[in-house]
Amino acid sequence: MLRSLRNFRWREAIPRMIADFLIVHFSMIAALAISVVSQTQAGNAAAAHAIVSGFLQYYTAFFWVLSPIFPLVFLLNGFYTHSRAYVGRYKALIILRGVALAAMVFFAANFLFFGSEKVGRSVALPFMVLAAAGAASVRILKDFLEKRYFIKSKTTPSLAPRRDWVLVVGGAGYIGSLLVEHLLEKGCRVRVLDSLLYGDEPLRPVRNHPNFELIVGDCRNIQDVVRAVRGVESIVHLAAIVGDPACEQDHGPALETNYAATRMLIEIAKGHGVSRLLFASSCSVYGATDVEMDENAAVQPVSLYGQTKVDSERALLDAKNDTFHPTILRFATVFGLGYRPRFDLVVNLLTAKARQEGVITIYNGQQWRPFIHVRDLVEATVRVLESPVRLVSGEVFNVGDTRLNHTLTEVADVIRAAFPNVRVEHIDNADRRNYRVNFDKLVSRTGFRARYTLRDGVEEIRNAFDERLITDYTDLRYHNQRYLKAVGSPVNKDEVDGLVMAAFSNHRQNPKVAAAHAPSA
Ligand SMILES: NC(=O)c1ccc[n+]([C@@H]2O[C@H](COP(=O)([O-])OP(=O)(O)OC[C@H]3O[C@@H](n4cnc5c(N)ncnc54)[C@H](O)[C@@H]3O)[C@@H](O)[C@H]2O)c1
């Protein structure tokens, strides 16, 4: 207790304690006004007069003396520490609890020291309600203003202190490049480890930012990873061979990158005292199902890509301890414009085809998918990163928005609304993927809700074509599998990397991976 008080940032806390002190006084005076007005309106002018005269005596002689109890109890409740950065419903709950406790202590002290000298119930009750509402609303207003106008504390940036790095592994990709930009805007120091499979263009907007560092390296190479994690507080692990077709292209590199490298990263991160690791998994781990899936539902991946995500999830959750806090983020399918827009994802691809060719083909139109705009996904990821550890450590989150579960036929309808002349063809094939996903847990822990609809994303892509920001959506760099097929699979730097990866691939929970690495007969 003494140690934490010694490390406590008094200079930041004192103005906030004074603000709470003033709120408490304002609430007491406002409660008196409410009580007097209601008595007067009920025709009890004498009672109103008695309340006022009794109150003046009570306020000046007793309330002033006891009122510091409120900020003191708030202090002991952790209202003034940054690690208690609660959000949404949780924040309101914590504040209500703190105010109720402070009021109880206050009235107990009042009774103990001043006996019968107290305010009547008609003042005490509105006082408690006003104090709770006041304490909650100034905090909500402050959060709103900070977010709205990007206000940052001079001494405590919203995420990590200045000396700490956030490492984004795979930060040059579709999601990563926007995440990096967003983290930099929030005042973080951001390091990227990426092998630049698809080039460095997505990172050009941030390349000269003073808080940005790029390590061009492979997450399968132990030296690159050790170099990248030095001084790092949190990791967001996005690097992967992404998508079913890209993984099917060449199993070896897919298994190494998506699974063995995750296990190696866990060990190195733990060894270097990294506190948090957010892992990009996928809602595709739910496979083929007709019911809405939440995080407790059984996973049943129908592809190698999905299987590598499930295996990495398990390895991460098994690794959680008191100092290492992994969090699994099962991303919905992304759409929208970024610095590396992918046109191998259904909404972007269909929009591009509608714009360029005037005809789109919908395969298995009744199948459900959860969608999310790439900027919303970035916002949700940062919210998890900013959440108190106890709310997210060792937890799995579906990342998306329940309102953005759509059938593929609905996707076609949205595209038809943007391109009225488009011709839509429907075909059924053997693709069994079908999943509708529940995102309530993310909302309740982080307050996240998507800002962009499918229609916003479709119009954004259409405008990008109109403004010639994108000219040829068939360009290989927009398609993971086709690109890897053309340039060849990413090979290891040297033989040792292959041996290290083979060692991390062998795992009892992962028969598929072990089989792929077993010596052939
Ligand atoms: N985009 C989606 O719809 C979606 C949906 C669910 C999950 N995810 C997950 O989110 C993450 C990011 O997806 P994305 O769409 O940005 O993919 P992306 O293909 O655009 O980016 C992947 C990045 O990882 C890098 N990378 C690949 N292998 C590497 C290696 N061995 N070492 C270092 N870097 C390497 C690539 O260079 C690239 O910059 C992935 O883990 C993916 O599985 C994406």
C-alpha cells in the first residue's frame, strides 16, 4: 500500500480530487435547492424555511469538515490511478460503488462525531444521486472530449508510457498498416516486424514518423524476433499467411508462419517480460454452423488456415500466467479501403467486379458471414489493448458487430444498391463455410460498436475507383494466394530457421501440424 502511494502520481491526481470535492459541495447545495423547491411547491413554506436555516448551520459547521471523506474514499477506490481505466458499464458501476461507499463512510462519521447534527432525508437522498451522477458524468465527458479532440495527457499517453514500444508483427499488411497509423496517432511508440511479403508501400505514410521503427524480418527467424521484442510492453501479432487459398498453396510455410512462429514468439515474449500479446485469429474457426456462435461455442475449422489459428489460440491461452497476458481476437471478415486493400475478400472483390465488369457471382448466397470495416477493426483492437488487463487477460473475443452479420445474398443486395445496373449470378458450390457470430462480449468489456456499415465500405471502394486511387483490382499485390503463387512461397532465411520451426511445430495438441512435419515414408 505504502509503495503504491509512493509511486502514485499526486500531481495528476490532486486536480481531479479537487474537482470531485467541488462536485460533492455542488451536489449538496443543489440537493438543498431541490428539497426546498419541492416543499414550497407542496405548500410547506415553513418546512422549507426550517430546512434552509438548519442547513446553513450544518453546511458551514459540519459538512465542510467531513466532505474531504469523499475524495479520500475515491482515492482508496482507485479513482485516480491510470491502471483503473474502466470503460462503459463497468466504469459507471465502479463510480456508483465508490460514491455509495463514500456516502456510507460520510454518514457514519457524521453520526459518530456530530451525533444528531445531520441533514434530513429530503436533502440526503438527492445529494447522493447528484454526487454519483456528477462524478460519473464529468468522467464520461472528459473521455468523450479526449477522444473527440485527440487530447493527450502530457505525462501519461493513453496507452504506453513513452519508453515502451508496441510491437506490431505483420504491421505492413491490410489491417496492420492502419493499426500502426492509429497507434502512432494515439502517441504510442510503434515498432513493426514484417517480412514485407507484399512490399513496403502500406507503411509509407508513417515511415518518417519519429515514434515509428521498422524491422524488416521474418517472424520465423529467432534473431529477428529477439531484436523486435526488446523494450516492448505489448505485442499485436498479425503476421500470417492469410486466407484458406493462400495456406492451401503451400502447407509448410503456412504452418510455420501461422503456428510454429506463434509458439516461438510466446517464449521470446515471456523471456523478455512482454506483458500483453493480442493474437489475430479469425471467426472462420467456427467453420460450418447454423447457429449464432459466441466465444464459448466449440470451434470446428474447415481449413488448414482455420486449424492453424485454433492451434495458436490454444498455445497462447496455455501460456498465460501472472505476468504474461495473451488475448485472442477472432476477427470478422474485413472490408473497406486501407493502404493495402485486399481484393481477395468478398465485399471488396464483389464491389470491384461490379464496378469494373458489371457482373458479380454469388456462391452459396444463403451462407452467413460476419463483416467488419477495417478501420472499425483497428479501433476494436486498440480498445482491447487499452482495456484493464483483468478484463482481457486469457480471454477470447469475437471482433466485429452483431449488426454486420450478413448472408452473401444480402451483400449482393447492398452492391446492387450502389451499382443499379449490375447483373447478379447465383451459383452453389462445395464451400461449406457458414457462420453467424455474436459480439456481445466485446461490447460489454470494451464498449466497442462499429461505425461503418457494409454500404459505407462499398461506396468507399466505388469512390476509390472513381478517383482512380485504384485502377486495376486484379493486380497481384491485392491477392494473397495469387501473389504467393506467382512469386513463390516465403522460404526460411537459413537451415537453422527450418529446424527451429520444426521444433516448435511438434506439439501434442496439434496432430495436423505434427503430421505435416513428420518424415515421409
Ligand atoms: N483480413 C481479414 O478479413 C481477416 C479476417 C480474420 C483474421 N485476419 C487475421 O488478421 C491478420 C492480418 O490480416 P491482413 O488481412 O492484414 O493480412 P495481410 O496478408 O494483408 O498481412 C499479413 C502481413 O504479415 C506479413 N507476414 C507474413 N508472413 C510473415 C513472416 N513470416 N514474417 C513477418 N511478417 C510476415 C506480411 O508481409 C503482411 O504484411 C492475419 O493474422 C489474419 O489471419 C484477417
